[in-house]
Amino acid sequence: MYFQPPPNNMMVYPCIVYQRDDVFASSANNSNYRYVQRYQVTYIDRKPDSLIPGKIGRLPLCAYDRFFVADNLNHDVFNLYY
């Protein structure tokens, strides 16, 4: 698992890379009463049929975003609210 990953050639696969992506704040009476951070979580694996993305997708407040292949690696991207 990497928060600030090294260059691609130094990562060990399979792995998870995550980063802060956005913040949702709700306010009233000049004050925030709800503050939620969103993280982009990417599972990277050489195998296209791994079971791990299904387990990540079942986490509370997690939403599947997209799938793509880059450098012959499979990427499953999720948005996780915490």
C-alpha cells in the first residue's frame, strides 16, 4: 500500500495506491457541520481477474469509479469517503 508511491519501476505488485482527492463540507450558520474527505484508491495487479477489487468495493462508503490497463497492469479505481 502506497500513499506517495515511488516510481512505477520500484512498486511491488499487486499493490494499492491511494491519494486524497476531494473534500465535501456542508455548512450552516457560518459553520461547517459536516466535513468528509474523499480518497482515490487504485488497486493495481498483473492479473485481470483478482478477487481483491470486489472486496474493496464492499467497504462502507466506497464507490467503484473505473477500470483501465496501463503498462500491461490492470487498474481498478475506487472513491472512498472517510
